[in-house]
Amino acid sequence: MMGDQQPPAHRWWQTRGFVVAMALLAMLPLLWPDIPPLVDLPGHMGRYRVQLDLHQYQWLTDWYDFNWSLIGNLGVDLLVELLGRVLGLELAVKLIVLTIPPLIVVGLLGIAREVHGRIPATALFALPIAYCYPFQFGFVNFALSMAIALPSFALWLRLARLDRVGLRAIIFVPLSCALWICHTFGWGVLGVLAFSAEMVREHDRRTGTGPASWLKSWVRAAIGCLPLALPLVLMIVWRSGQHVTGETADWFNWQAKTTWLTMILRDRWMAFDLGSTAVLGLVLYRGFRDPNLEYSRNLGLSALFLMAVFLVLPRIVFGSAYADMRLAPFMIAIALVAIRPRPILSPRGAARLAMLGLAFVLVRTGGTTISYWLFDQRYDRELAALDHVPPGARLVSFVGENCRNDWLMTRLEHLPALALERRMAYTNDQWSMAGAQLLTTKYRVARGFAHDPSQIVTSVQCPREWWRPISRSLARFPRAAFDYVWLIQPPAFDPRFAAGLVPIWRSGSSVLYKVDHGQPGPQVSDAELRWPGLAMDPPRVRPVPVPRDQPLLNGVNSPR
């Protein structure tokens, strides 16, 4: 009899064990590196050191201000405050970052299960987005907020399915506030997802069709999402505070938006990453064209809502760049988990699709693991310089960059901040924007070399960039303000710009100098600095070869 029939058993990709396995697999690339090789993360770690130890070292209070305030960008900062004093800063940061990819994986699979009833095989293709470009960039508060927002949306859907709307309101009032404090972006994305889901739910609960029915659903969805609205008050308090800076600009930059869609999985190898992105595009296309597949109306609407936000969102919001870029991968991820097999797809066809999805996950995870291992090797080579930097050193650092937007980011842009994190040294790469950061620099004698992006140097002046050519940086940094100069993979420069600098460590093209305050700096004209090529006319002098990662001079000065 029909009533005696049991529901079909879960397939291997629909079990709890598989979800746990995918979550654990998502941790693999981050297990080996001591410091997760994410572009901005070392800079954040420098700020965390000031946060934890500002008043233990007098010289830090001479250089930096750190003031707690209510801003929508505190997720990892607060967790470091709780864990850093117990576990140590570097271990605490690694463990926090290590939780982000598995939470994203669990969130995406949880959303898929709630909407489709069971995890569709196509959802596996979305899992590598846990290591998307915004995560690689080191936007850790943002990434953590998304890692919380996705499982929260799955919980929102589950409570709606169980008709526990009252309990949902009780849970999500404080949860939405906590998510906003973690990062405003995660709260905003949760609001968009919840609103679109509520629209479909309210429409399906009532009879009627046409615009009037959808308008009523729109109103009821807004009412249903009121438990998520309290952070609007927090937003007003934050943005109306004194000394709040940061512009919102660069609207409707279609070229940039198109570029972000190609960079969803950007990491190291351009062909590999673009090919992987093309696979995601193919899956999305097959969702429309393959008769065996279809889009969920619920998540399909959510993806459309996210697309509308992506198109409208400017590149810079409250001084924070790449706002629209951050949304792009998660817009694609929701669209991917919206796809499901139609009943006409055979079990063998579904299993074949799941195997292809799993293979895609394994290949991407393997590539990311190798990439992170290579970045970790580079970090170890460069950070050997810190063995020769005394605690409390006044250090100015210059990291080489070029005017091209190379696919492979060196992940060295904020490596100097690890001198602040490990040696309590002054570094010139900290962000300093009142109202957007808890930390501000106040080392005025450093003048234009006090904070980010003064650490970035190029061979020539790049169009539309604040970066300086290395010749100008070496010639014009205030030598009385610093004791050491750390060049990290710098572009080629004329050796006379290093006049008055004594090398004490070298590895490849990277070098650590001690400033000899008794010697004059390079004597160059403003014309030479405006046209760096003029300064390259004299023959270049190659340094005497020394063993890799060995000091050139014995000993360093005692701590300040």
C-alpha cells in the first residue's frame, strides 16, 4: 500500500556524514600555514597586537591610538579579545580564520537542504566558493559575517518551515545585532535572503495571483523581517558619530563588476581559476537549458535580489573598497544551490552529477592547499628579517608592486605589520580612517610615511594610484623618524638611493637596512624623482653575494 511505503533513502551526498566531511575538507588548505596567507590579514594582526598590548609598551602609545567604539566591523577583533590572551595572538587568529570556510560550506548545504528537502547533487559545485576572492583578499570580518549569515539563513528557513515564527523572532533579534557588529555586509545579505524567502512563503500561503497578490506578499514579508531591523538603529548611531570618515563612491562601474564575476575563484593560477569559474558558469547555464535540471523559485528569487543589489552597490561604501566585489561570489553561490534535479533525472544520472561536483571540490581544494603551502614558504623567507629587528624598532617598510593587476597577488602587501605583531615595531602599513577603524596612527614625524598605502612602492608612478616609485620613497622618507628600512621584493632601483642605509640582512631582492643617522641621505633633484628613469642612468652596482637569510652585520641595537 502507498501508506506503507518508506521515503527513498538518502544518497551519499545527502547524509550528515558527507556534510561533516565537506566541512573538514574545507579546513585543509589552512592547516599548514602558520599565518593564513590572506592579503590584508597580516595588517589586521598588527592592529590586534596594539589592541591587546597597547598599554604594556610605552612606545606603542606614542605611535598609535586605539579606541573601542560601536562599528559594524568588529567580528574577528572581538574574538581576538576573548581568545588572544589565552591562546596567543597568532594561534587565535589561525583558529578563527580556520572556522570560516567550513561554516560557509555548512551554510550552503544547509540552505540547499531546507529549500529542496534534500541536498541536490548540483549544490556541491558551490562549495569551493568558501575560498572566494574576497576571502583570499583577507576581508576576514566580512568573511566571518558571511560564514555566520549563511547558516543563519538556513535556520531562518527551517523555523519558517516548522511554523515557529515567534521563536524565530526571539532568536533573530539578538542574532541580527551580533551579525551587524561582526560586519554590516553579512547582516545586509541575511536581510535580502530572508526578505526574498518571506515573499515566496507569504505568496504561497495565500490564494490569488497577479501584482496585487505579490504586493501583499511584499508587505507581509517586510513585517516578517522586522526581527532583523534593530541594527538599523546601530547603523544610524555609528554613522552619525563624531570624526566618522569614509566616502561612498564609484557607482555603476560596469567594467569592474564584469571583472569581479571572472575573479570569483581568483587565487594563484589564472588558467586554473578562470577554468574553474567557467565550470560554475556552465552549471548555471545547464540549470536553464538542461531538461533534467530546474531552479528553485525560492532561491532563484533570492539570487535575483542579490543580483539587483550587486548591480546597484558602488565599489566603495563608507571608505571600504570592493563592496560590490564581495557580494559577487555569494550571489553565484546562492544561484548554484538554487539548482536541483527534476524527478525525471535517473538515480544514476544524479550520482554521476554528484561525482562531478565532488571531483570539482577535490581539485579546487587540492589547488588551494598547494597554493597556500607556496605562500607559506614565501612568508617564512621574508619573515626571517624580523630576527634582526629589535623590539620597539621604528621601522619603515616598502613592498614591491607593479602597475599591472597581476592575477597572482603576492600576499606581501601587509606583511610589514607582522613586525608590529611580533616585535612591537612601528610599521607604516596600518589603515588609519577615523570611524571605520579602531586604530589610528599619530606618529606625526613620519609625515607621509605613517600609514597605508605608503608601504607600497613601484618602479614608476602608476596611473590612478597613490603608490610612490621606490626612488621617491627611499629619497624622501624622513630618516630621523626611523631606525630601520625593510624592502620586501622591491622593484629595481639605483643603489645610490640606499645612501646612508647599512644592510644587515638579505634574502634574494629583499633586504633589511639600518639607518645610519650620521650619514646623509641620497642627494637627488625633484626632477629625478618625477622621472625615475633619469636616476637609473648610472650603472647599477650589484651587492656582494651573501648566504641566503643570513645577516650582513653582526648584532643589532638594543630595544628602544
